[in-house]
Amino acid sequence: MNDQTDLSRQPNADPYEQPETAASGVLRARFPKKMLFFTGLILLLMVLAMTLISEVEDLLGVGLDIVIVCSIFGSAMLIVLWVGWFLVLSRWKWWQRILAGVLVVSLPFAVVSVFLSVFRPIHGGDISIIRFEPIWASQPEAPPVPVDVKPVKVDLNTETPHDFPMFLGKNRNGKIRADFQIDSDRFSSATLLWKQSIGSGWSGFASRNGYAVTMEQRGDQECITCYSVETGQLQWLYQHTARHHDSMNLGRVGPRTTPTIFDGMVYAVGAVGNCVCLNGADGAVVWQVDLNEVLGIELASQTDSDGLEFQYEKNTVLSWGRSGSALIVGDLVVVPGGGPSGNVSTLLAFDRLTGELRWRGGREMIAYGSPVLATVAGRPQILLLAESQVMGFDPDTGEPLWKFSRPGESNGGANTSQVSVVSESQVLTSKGYPDGGGELISLKNEDGSIIPTSVWNNPRVLKTKLTSPVLLNGHSYSLSNGFLECARLADGQRIWKRRGRFGHGQVLLVNDHLLVHSESGTLYLVRATPGGYEELGSFPTISGVCWNTLCLYGNRILIRSEIEAACFELPVSGG
């Protein structure tokens, strides 16, 4: 007779209660070697996908954000499978099953909790993490809510050749034709003029005549601030009681738009609908309009972890706040509209001197880009990439001249980039997220009607998430899925890409050089050439997450994040 116990011949035996003498043998027999191999394989694939993200992006056209999401779900699924195996299939004693299940669930959380008690994650432009900092590392303290600010009279009326008066520059295309060349040999030793803390938000700087304006959140006050370019000293401040962040806090706190300087006035749009015109001399209100009243928008309010009340649009799909900067068109100031379903106005035009509503244009929901004025297909028009349509509008009446479908959801994979004018008859659109990519659209004027058609559509290039491409000599240069990329405009083919640590930063074209500010706070000088990536220098800049657009006033580069701002003097050659 076989010495080994035959459980199948013992009718009263509990198959889960094994003899003590055989316990170790049973554990070895039931240990899931295949599942252990499967777990190791999945973890290896996760590590390889993050390490070889450039190759994954080439193969699948997805960025680090999608890889991280898949890794999170994969890790959660592995934990569920292991717990299920221990509880159902292991044949261990019940206390062993429960203990093993608890350990599988609690151990990862314990490790993460201990790690986070020592290091603070700095989040990036998706769910990725730029870096970890020790919790004792100091961060710039946000400026206090001002009580009494005595404004200093400034001159924003006088124009200079160096002005950068609106979002992405004079032509709203991220291109600067400077009368100097940046000295690449000395670029890495650029001179810091000033650096200081700043209120939260994703606004960039606009500059004129030696002064720069931006928007920032200080406590429960949404502010428009004016600084000296040379010293960083605050000149005047306008404040309005409002505080935005989305209900999930993915987009963070604060205003998003960059102010526009025109004819001595400052025009700005708050994250929850405060549209205002200020006297550029001292920040005094000239006129003010609540876009929520105009559009029939209801605001929801909650209290955040700081104990401050914040607002967001309750009855629309605009989840991450108003990001469209004001555009001056003659005697009008044009801003993206929006509104609840069934009562949407894509664009709104106000009298720039009085704030009186002059026209509404379009019935398509807005996204997060800004309007652009250009002459295309023989017609002056306002271009805008809305939620799921790229559109052109008559500047005088707001009448839509044409529209062309583009993927996008303003509460999901959103359109945030500008419409780029390629030629007198072509425009370029770009977008991040899995449904994004670049598309070149031809516009033909046939008997007064503009007919849009697609020239090419490539979902693997121009996946711009928080930035816009810049164009030069038949090529586009952009941060696509976090890579610096050059693509050919004729057919939409990628010429080269560079991984680097750019993330979802910002790009500015100065003559034939790219200024690339990484999401983590490094400024790079790169030659804009289809011949390949050619880095000419770099230097660290500021702390925080650098999603904010760049501003160049002469050879002074103004940069900011959600916690800090700075101005550097770039070395130049020529005059």
C-alpha cells in the first residue's frame, strides 16, 4: 500500500485541511508557478514600456500617459488575481488564505505610504510624475492675498519693437523675428535677472514697453498682475473673488488665460468667466462682464483641502476652466464662449471700449484653444479649434464661414492647441491624447463659399497636448507626446524626434532657433532644422510644473510655473 495519504478514499476528510506532516508538501504543490511567471512577465513589460517609451510611441502612437494608465490597471488586476487565487484556489487553511490576501493588498500600499512620507511627488502634464523631492525640501511660498496695493503708474500704451503683447506673441503663432541672434556658445550661462514666487495658475506673460502682465491665484482672489521686466517688482494688481479648479483637481488651481495688451488696455478672461478690461496704467477696471450671465452657465462650488471655496461650470462640459485668451479684432475683443447643451455660442465679441456685446458666433461647444486672426482662402477670418470642430468665422458678424470635424471632448481628450496657418489656403490642426495627431486642411474659396478638405491626417505625429506647433520652412516643430519632434508639412511624415525630459512643456521659435522649456524647468536652445536634433545649450530655470507659455521681450525671456516666475537675459550676437 502507498505510504502517501489518499484523500480521495477518506469520505470524512476535509480536502482543505491537510495533515501537518504534509503541509509543506501541499504548499509546494499548490504554489502557482505559472501565475508567478505571468506576474513577472507583466511587471517586466511595464518596466520595458516605460523605459522604451520612445519605441512604444513609434510602434503604437501612444504616450507615457497611456502607458502609465495601463500599468496602473495592470497592477490593480494582478493584485485582484493574486487575492482571488489565495482565497479560492490555494487550498490553504482559511486563516492562511485571508492573511495572504491581506498581505498582497496592504504591502504595496504600505510601501507607497512609507515612500510618500519621505518624498513628495511632483506631478506632470499627465498622470506621470516629473520627479520626487524630499518633503523637507523648501518650495517657494505663494504670495499672500494683498490687502492694500498702491499702484505704480506704468506706460503700456507706448509700443516697442520688443513687445510680446499677447498669447504666443504678436501674431499668436509662437514665432519671433528678432533683430539679434541668440549666442549659442554662451547660452548655458544666461544671466538671471530675478526669480520669485508667484500665485497659482497656467497663464503666461504678455509684455510691452518694459512691463509684463499675467494672471495668478492668490488665495480666494483671481488676480491680474503687472511686473517690471527688468526687476520683477510688482507695479499694480487687480483682484476678483474667484477660485477655479476642476472637481477632480487634475488641472490644478488658478486662471489659465494669458492677458492681451492693446492700446494701453489689458484684456483678460478668468477661469470661471470674469471677462475684464483694465486700464494698463494702474489696473483700474474700465469694464467687466460675467460670461456666465451672458451664456446661461451655472457654477458649482466646493471647498478644497486648503479650506477655500472653488468654482467650476456645473451645466457644461468645460471641465478644466476657461483657457482661451482674448483676441483684438478692430474695435472688438473676441473670446471663446461655450454654454450649456442646446444653448451654446462658440465665440462672443464685445466692444473693446465699452464691453457691450456685439455678436455671437457659432453653435459648437468650445475647448481650450484661443482664437487666431488670419487671412485664408482670400477671406479675413477668426480661426478656432472648438470641442470637435475646427472653424472659421467672419470677423465682422461672427457668422461661421466653414467647419471641419476633428476629434475631441472638452471633458475628456480635449483640444488645447491653436490652429496654425500654413499658407494662404492651408491650416494645420494638432492634438494630444489617443484620438489626436496632426491634420492638414485645405481651404478653397468657391464662389464665396469656403470648402475645407483634408490633405493628410496622421495620428502618430503632432500629438500636442498642452502646447502648439511652430512652423518654419515647410516643417513643424512641436512637443508631441512629450517628445520634441520635427514633421514635414507636405505629407505629415515625422522627420525626427528626441525623447529628452521635455514632457508637456512649451516651444518658442526665435528666428531659426527653438527655445524649448521643459515641463520640469530646463530651458533648451535647439536649432530648428529637419537635419536632426541639434541641441546648442541648456540651463535650469524655475521650480514647479512648467506648463505656462513663454514670453520673449527683446532678449529677456520671461518664464513661469504654478509657483515661481523668473526672467533671464539671453546672450546675443548681432544687433
